[in-house]
Amino acid sequence: MKNLLYLFMVLMLFGLLVGCGGDGGTNGGNGDDEYIQANLVASLTAAAPSMTNIDDPVWATIDSTPVRVGFDDAYGVNPNLVDDTLMMWAIRTNDMIYLRARWKDFTADLKGTHIRKSGFVGGWEYINTADAGGGEDAFFIVFDGLDNDSDTIPERADCATMCHAAQNMMATTGGGHVDAWAWKSATSNPAYLSIDQWWSATGNFNDPDPLNPRQPYIDNWNSSLVIPRWMHTDDTAYTGLYLYIDDTVRYQYVGYGWDEKIGYIMPGHIIDTTVYKDAIPQSRWNVRTIASYDSTSAPYGWTAVFARLLNTSYSDDVNLTGLDSIQVTVAVTNHHTDITDDTWREHSGSYPFYIVFNRSTQ
């Protein structure tokens, strides 16, 4: 009887050890040191999703892929986002690629860089640092430029080695380029676009614009006079987040009672929502994007859908036509700013993975 009881206890202990141990990590890994990021397979059969409906039913018909961010210092850890798993979907049609991402963020930063009425007569403050309430949420996706793979550094889209390789800038170290899309909640977001960039060994630069281009967002700060450039036609009564170009007049101080509006927030940019409709978009503005923040149920967060031609014909956009796959890295951040302080560097990034085009999810 004692022997049977002893055997029973040994079996129970063995069972507990097996049940607690498992495989020890995600995707068959054994903890963070062996985490393996799954690839994102693009559907080749799903219909093109709407670019006006963030929750187009077509996205529910294809598989999503979890992408872990913010768990490895080499790829960035934003202290407000930390270790998280965002979800991604992909659709490729005959001429377009569509990407959808959903990630958690406890607060939506929608004011971005803005202008605040100070307590001085006629005075305004330009708020462009995160610790003062500036900054915006952002999502970045970095594509291998297909030439960023030297014999000594097979970097491709591995942004860990690009992280501030140039002073205060991301830069490639593999001898080539990456094609990056940058979505920002207070500037490119209301214009329905992402910023298309082409990174090299000298830095992370936006794709060039032609001479005298139309811009989806324009800085509203007159640094010489230390005042806003424009104001809403409803003057001090307007409290919206975005200042659209059709609703603006030149800023005027006299007769508008500004000194009685201490703390009033003036949007920091003028938004032109017609640029994304251009039949032949500029190289910098050829990634259409819609996004929505869910504040109704936890976990709160953003959903964004990106759309771009497989082949834009621009030399600073990677041509996705005919590829079996392409390596990418993604990152999210909170309170992002473009000034050279430490705040904007704190993004939560992923390991590199592949968007696979040679098989369907259906």
C-alpha cells in the first residue's frame, strides 16, 4: 500500500512538472532568448478592403499574425507600451498591398505639437516636447530595400543595427536602403496618409517632394513672430483637434479676446485632406492610411490600415511586384516627437519577419 501511494505521488509530481513546463515560450521558443517571430502570410484571394472602413468585413475572413514588440532592448522598449503583442493582417491584390495593424495604447495622443495661449499679453507657447504634453502616437514599418545585404552585414530590415547609426537618426549599416512607412496620430493621420521614407547610411529621410508640392499638413507656428500663422474661422470658439485648411483665416490678435483664453490650444498644423486623393501621388505621400482609436473597451488601442501600389515606379519605393516574400520590422511608440531629445527614440520594436506572398491564407 505504501509503495502504491509513493508511486501515485511521483506520478502526480511528474504531471505537475510537465504541465507547468510546457514548451516555455511563444512559437515553440524557450523564453525570450529563443523567441521566434512568425511570418505574416498575405491573402491572395481576399477582396481589396475599403479604405474608408477600418473594420471592413474582409479582414475577418483572413488569418491574423501576432507580432511581439517591446521585449528586447536592442529593438526598443517604450516605457508606456513595454512588452506587447500587436496583431497584423495582409492582403495582396494584382497591383496593391494592404496591411492592417492593431496595437494597444492606453491613451490617444491627438494634440501632437500644438500652440498654447500663455499668460503673457499677446503671448503663445509652442509645445513640441512629450513632457510638456506634445508628441503623437506612431506606427512604423520598415521594408528591406532589397539592396541592404552586404557580405559582412546582412542587415536587410533588421532595424536593431540601424538604431541611431547616424547622429540622432536611424541609418542603414548593410550598404543599402530600407523603405519605411511612418504613420503619426496628429499629423499624417487626419490627412489619411503615412510618410514614405527611404533610409540610407546617412539617415532616415523622407522621400523627396517635387518643387512647390501640396502638403497634407503644414506647420502652423510662426517662429519669428512667436504666434500662430492661422486660426479657425470660428476664432476662439473652435476647440477641435485638427485645423483644416478650408476652415482657416490668417491669425489676428486684435479684437478676438485671446488674452482671456489662457491655456487655449491652437492646433500645431494645418491639414489638407485632398492630397491623398491625387491621381498620381507624390513619392512621399503614396501610402494611404486610415486609423481609428478604440476608447470604448479595454484594452484600448489603435487600428490602422495601410495601402500602397506594389510598384509605385518611384526609385525610392521598394518594388513588391513578383516577390515571394520581403523582410520587415515594425515598431510602435507613444508621445513621438521629431526633435532631438530622448523621448522620440523610445519605440517598441519587433524582431524582423517576412511578409510572404507566395501562398494564400485561404
